[in-house]
Amino acid sequence: MNCTAQECSTYIINGTKWKLTNNTGNRNYYMEFGTGNITHTRKTIDKETTGVSNYYFSPTFPTEFNPKYIGVGTKGKYMVMYSGKSKRHEVYEVLKFTSDSLVLRLDDDQKNYVGGFEPIRKYKRVLKSADGKEWE
């Protein structure tokens, strides 16, 4: 699995799970990709929270979230996420995507309202064995 920023697609990333590696907070953060949604999991010593966002890829920078692209085989250098809970969308440029590494950069205009993370987010792939056990 490997793609350039211009060719990253929902078909390639679907079914993968990633752990944030440059997290400055005291928690573990994971993203697991489905066909049109991402499950976000945050784990601390005593608590685990989970949320879901819709997503798609776009070849050009989007100014708004377009729900008609959810679950469709989209590709592009921008990953667009929408959280129903916060009622806003976030745009990330895909800087790197390989079989074991994912690097995203949050759009500059959004850094002020998306708190808790660095603008450049580095992830490593979480793998599963045949019996379903995960390892990082």
C-alpha cells in the first residue's frame, strides 16, 4: 500500500487503523478508517472516548464539506473530515502515505479552532494478526 499525495484514495485507506505518534497530550489517539467514516478513539489511563467523522478525499482544496462524496471511491491530496458533533469540517493535506506511515497537515486557516494537536500529525499503522490481536 503506497500512494502519492495526489492519488490517495478511500479504497486504499479503507480498513486501516493508525496511532498518532507525535501527540503532545497525555493520551493515545487512534483513527480507524471505514468506507466513508473514521472512528476516533482517545485513550487515557482511566478513560476511553470514541467518536465518528465522515470523510472523503479531494484533488482540490475544498471550501466546504460535500456529503455526496461520503462512501464514494474518492481520491486526492486533501482529506476532508466532518464531525456531526461539532458541526464543522476539517481539511488535511496528505503529506505521506505508505504501508506503515501516514502524515497529515492541518490547513493553516483551521489551526485556531482545532485544538489539542500539532498542525502536522504523524501516524503509524496498527496491524492485526490472523487471530485479531493488534500490535503497533
